[in-house]
Amino acid sequence: MRFIVDECTGVAVVEYLRRAGHDVLAVAEAMPEARDRDILSRAMNEGRILVTNDKDFGELIFGRGQAHPGVVLLRLHDETPTNRLRVIGRVLDRYADRMPGHFTVAPETSVRFRPANPRS
């Protein structure tokens, strides 16, 4: 799969996804301090699922209707790298086929999916 990983999500997630064989663009490496809408635009242009823990992307998508190819929002109480890796690993293992085209909210114990284009 193709991913773009937000700066706030951390390098451990980038490395984990790369080790798992995914094509990963790290915002911290390719476009440091980019605005959220620019990150979503690049994700859309390159067909990359965004992995983030920044709730502001929900406002861009559901409030302003910005298109995206898929988002995984990590909504965690425990923000340690170890927990982030555990949750993203679980989401990939169980739901990889559902992530494209959906806004996926992934807390520690459950997963919720919403369609990518809420206004269409």
C-alpha cells in the first residue's frame, strides 16, 4: 500500500510501515511543516492513505469537503510509539482492504469507517 505519514504521528510509524514493505512518504522528510490541506492534496494526487493523529483532518474532510484517498486517524489515549505501532499493525492486519476510500478512526480497542467523500 501507499501511505503518507503526518509529522505528528512519528518516525516509528514510518519505519514500521516501510519495514512491512509499504511505499511510505514521510511528511517530516518530504514536506516538513506542511499545511494539512497540502498534505491531503499530495495524498490525493499520489493515491496515498494518510496516517495521522491530528483531528484537524476531520474538519477539512467533513467540514470543508476536501477529497482524500483514505485516512487512518489514530485516536489514542496512550500516544507512545509502542502503542501507535500496535494499533496501526492491528488496523493493517484486520482492515487493510477497507482503508482505501474511507476515513478510518482507530482507537486502542475498535475501528470506525466513514466514506471518503461525505458530500457526494
